Amino acid sequence: MAFTIELPDGSQREYPDGVTGFDVASSIGSRLAKAAVAVRHNGELLDLDRALPGDGSVEVITADSEDGLFIARHSSAHVMAQAVLDLFEGAHFAIGPPITDGFYYDFDIGRPFTPEDIVAIEDRMVEIIKEDQPFVRDEATTEEGLEIFKDQPFKTEIITDGEASQGAGDGVVTLYRNLDFVDLCRGPHLPGTGRIKAVKLLRSAGAYWRGDENRQQLQRIYGTAWNSKEDLAEYLERLEQAEARDHRKLGRELDLFSFPTDVGPGLAVWHPKGGILRKTVEDYSRTIHEEFGFEFVFSPHLAKSDLWHTSGHLDFYAESMYPGMVMDTTSDGSGTEYRVKPMNCPFHVLIYRSQARSYRDLPLRLSELGAVYRNELSGVVHGLLRARGFTQDDSHTFCRRDQVGAELAMHLDFVLTLLRDFGFDDFEADLSTRPEAKWVGEEELWDLATDSLRDALEAADVTYEVAEGEGAFYGPKIDVHVRDAIGRRWQMSTIQVDFSLPERFEIEYNDAENHRQRPVMIHSAKFGSVERFIGVLVEHYAGAFPAWLAPVQATIVPVADRHIEYAETTAAKLELVGARVEVDESSATVGEKLRRAITQKVPVVIVVGDNDIEHTSVGMRIRGSDDEERGVPLELAAERIRDIIASPGRS
RNA sequence: GCUGGCGUAGCUCAGUCGGCAGAGCAGCUGAUUUGUAAUCAGCAGGUCAAGGGUUCGAUUCCCUUCGCCAGCUCCA
């Protein structure tokens, strides 16, 4: 019996029964056979030495492909587990998948791994790799599997649960062996350990079994694996570059903000340079909110606990709220409890409710830069990106049903315009739909809102994924993510429909027939949090902000003291075109002053000396170009700087 | 919150196998007045995160607390 295999180029070939992926690769070419690590047969990845199960398409997976790397990392995880079981008597192992750029494996050795352990494990892995042990696939019955792993509680649980992704289920378990090491695994794997070219263990940390914080905490070791030492070095270099962009580090170096320990974790103070940056960002926010038809409101930082009961926050969100404080205590000791706000929405609802509303008032779009406080767990606080106190550019739109579609489209347009103005143009959105179990509101309204969100995404041509059932209980939403300069994904904006709060606060409007109707509410945050947004900006630009955001837009360097007066004149001239200018009057050398301005990432550095005074000119050095220009007429320099610092224009 | 690592000058880091605390940068003072990425010299700067314990003696060893870092969990 023979079967027909179709190759990716569309050609078809006949192969005898029992042909393996390796045979197919060899028949195409010896170089391909050498590079092959697995094959994809009718969409399913198979080991190279496995007999193909029948007709169909075959694609040879080479080591350097994305799938190939994934397989190499998966095999690396096995080798790591093998090393750990070799080195630690009685070690238990759980699961060890490949992940982006690497792999991990979870273990229980009765204690945490020390840094020395990690070195020893890596050394042992190198030995195993050197021995080039073949990975051998095997199948066993569930009973045999339970026998093999009788000393391994986590493996036993996986087999008992019949998890297909881990190689268990349907009464059969899949095993991979190399030497005496055997693991439960769906595969596929590299032909042998020797095909792992570059591997390095990075760190270990606690991780809950099954990701459940109520279950045992295991010790997870993370590693990375690549096809060459060069790729590995490049990856480590990339990690270092990401570290150099760390907004906490740059925030200190550029004197933007700090987190004094005297204040408390997750609570930032903004220094003057950061203050200008933040003011620029907030001014922009106010302007664009006006352009998109929002009105400004303000609300206090505290409210009675009763309000948070009405809003439901004390039912669903209490853990993230700061504890209550009792005020206006009377002689009998009773008083009124207040809570610091974790969100702005209830206040905006109260503003809506402050008067009888007509259908003609809608949509009503209320916006606030509102500081909120959330009791984030101590382990999750992370600079500006995850703070306990932060400022939301929060808006709440109240509209009629027939306005939902247009409003959501407008909100998405708003969000994308704003993100583009800050230099982000790589967007990905998540559309979260109604959860299976618990939800409020009318099904029809859910469908309307969800379809409207989808239509808006389609119309805006944003790539998006549908997160089925991932919506909140009170409404569907869009989260917009951006990719930064080094490809990291950040969640920024959110547009969230809410069917719950209008119910809870019983807000209404009178329609044209004088019937009371309930408005639909749309929450939206474009920056998300001003703090977080600026944190992401710092990392995206590595501190070298676009000129309109730069705290100092031009530094003027007098060559000698006798040029200070002319430097001041120049500064005044540039301030006239709206530039934020600084004159470096220190007694440092020109080289030192320049270096200071450049390391502070000032967009324009101006040097003035005798020649410039004589010709009313300046020397100019614009960030990003290596060459300086000399003798630029002052008028011209001012005009150019005016252009450089222009805010993003929208017609 | 959990697991691990780490807290030494404003910053980056040495160091102390338990015996008077070190450098570079930044700061201050003086000299230098410089044409495109660090001029020279001097000075000052520390309860070695905080509290407790062991010890003749603790920055060093032990405990507790606080904070930071990484990961997990969380981010209705």
C-alpha cells in the first residue's frame, strides 16, 4: 500500500506504507533532512521518526522555523526536568511547556532552588545535550502510566484528569523517553538532545500548581533556548536593552518622578521635569476630549460607603479598596463610614442624576482626570505601570439605545486618534463578549452593543480577537493594546459598555413620547491611567520623547561666560515660538555641557559663541542627526524649532 | 498576598571569613572661559533600611518589620 503526500509547493508524491517524516524530508533533499526536527502532517506536528498515519499534506519543520524553535524549547524543558530528577533525589515534576523565547518546568524538591542549584542543573543539562540522547516516543495504557508515575503526584493527577494537552486521555498516555528519563508528553520532540544548540537557565521562582493560589506552590525554573550561541547572545542583549528602557530607571535619570519610601509603595511624586511632561499630556487630553464632544467634571476623592454599596463596588471590588474611615462620630460612637474612590463612575452617574434628563440631552459625555486609589497587592506594584494611586482619564457617556452604535464608533475613533498622536500605530484589540454564567441586562442589548463594538473595529480596520465570554458581567468591551518600539504589547485604552450601573442607580431619561427610559452607559479610559501611560511612553521612546513632550526642548550652551547674555537673548527668542528652553550657565566645558544635554535627551542643543554674536546665528544640533550645523541664522533656528516642537496636528 | 533574591553616600557599586566604612559619578569650593559627548584640584557626604537578639565587640551571624527586584496569583 502506498499513500500520496502533498508538499507545501503543491507537488504530490507517492510513498510506501510506514514512511516517516524523516524519509519524506530525505527524499526532498539531504540538507532539508539534516535541518528537519519534525513534520506537520495534516496540520498535526509529528516526530521525525514516526510513521506517517496516511495520505495528506506534509510540511517539514526545520530547526530555524518558529515551530522548530518551539519544539527545541519544549525538548529543553524535558532535558531540564531530566537534570533535576538526576540531581535531586525524590524530586517531583509537574508541567514544563515552551513559552515565548524559552521554556519553564515546575518542580517540587521540598525546598526552593538556590542560585547554585540552577548552575548545577544547567551544567547537567549541557552534559545531557552533549550525549545526544534520542527522544523516544512511546504509548501506554492509563494503568501503565499510573504505574510508571506512581511516585509522581502531579503526573498522576494529569493522567487521572485525562489532559490531552499533556499527553493523557482516552485510556492512553503518550510518553517520551531519553535514557531512563520518562515524561508524560504529547510531543513532538527533537530527534535527540544534541539538537539543542544553546540553552541557558534564567531564574527560578514560586508558581502555584495549576495556577491556583490555593494550591501548592511549586518551584518554577525558567530557561531560554536558541538555535545558536549567537541567537542566545542576541536575546540576552535584547533583555538588557529592555532593562535600559525601564521607566523607573529613566524616571530617576531624567528627574521625572520618584517613589519615596516615606510615601508608600505604588505612590509616585512628580518632579518638575516630569510635571511638565505630565501637564503636556493632560493638556492634550483636555483638548482632545473637548474636540470629541466631552464635558469636564470633577469629583472628590472620598465618598460615603453607602455610595459604594449602591454602585456595587463593595460587593465586587472591596478587596481592591482602601479600608473605610469613620467620620462624624457621635457620642454613642456611631458615625459615617467613608471610602477612598477606586473609580470615578458613581460620581458621574450622580451628576447625570442631578436633574431630570431628556432624550434631547443625550448623549451626555462626562470626562474627568480622576485620581483613584486601589489596594494593589504588594507583589504586583510596579513603578508607574502598576501603582496604588493613579489618575484615570475617565469618561462616562450616557446615551440612548439608538445612539449606541455611533457612540461606540466615535469612542474607538477617539482612542485610535489619541494613541496615534503619541506615536503608537500598531494596534491590537480584544473584544470581550458576554460571559456564560453571570451577566446582567437584556440579551438584545448585549447583542446590539457587542455587534456595534465589532462593527466599529471592522470600520476602523483594527486587528482584533474575540475573547468569547471574557466580558465583565455588566457589559461587553474593547481593550486596545499597542506594540511599543521593541515589540512589547501594552494594554492602553478600554471602551466598556455598562448595563449595570444605570440599573443600580435607576437613572432615566424621558423619551419623545414622555416615557421613562434607561440610558446605556459607556465607560472609557484612553490613556487608561495617566501614570501608566507616561510609564509606557518612557519605555517606548527610551526617554527620548518626541519634541512636543520633551520637558526641555532646547538647551542653549554658551561657549564662554561672555556669551551668556546672547544665550539669554536666544532663549527669549525661542520662548517666543513656544519652546521650553534652558540656558546652561555652568562653568563646565562646551563638551561637558553638550554631553549633559544629550544624555538628558534634549531634542535640540544650541551652541552660541563669538561668531554667532557677530552674525546673529546659532550652532544647532538636533537629536537623531549626528552632525551639528553652524551659523544658522537665529530667525531660521527659531522657525525650525517651532516646527520641531509642534503638537501633533489634526484637521 | 505567595516563593526566592537583594537593601552600604543623591546615583552606580566595592568591602568587612565579627575588630574605627571605600571608589567613581553627582554635590559644594576654588582655579580654568573653553566651538560640539566627561578640564583640574580640594572639600564635604554614611545610625551600612529599621527594631530586637547572640557576642568583649555586629554593617557583617540570627529573628522580626519595612522597602526594592524577579516570578506566581491578581488587574470586577
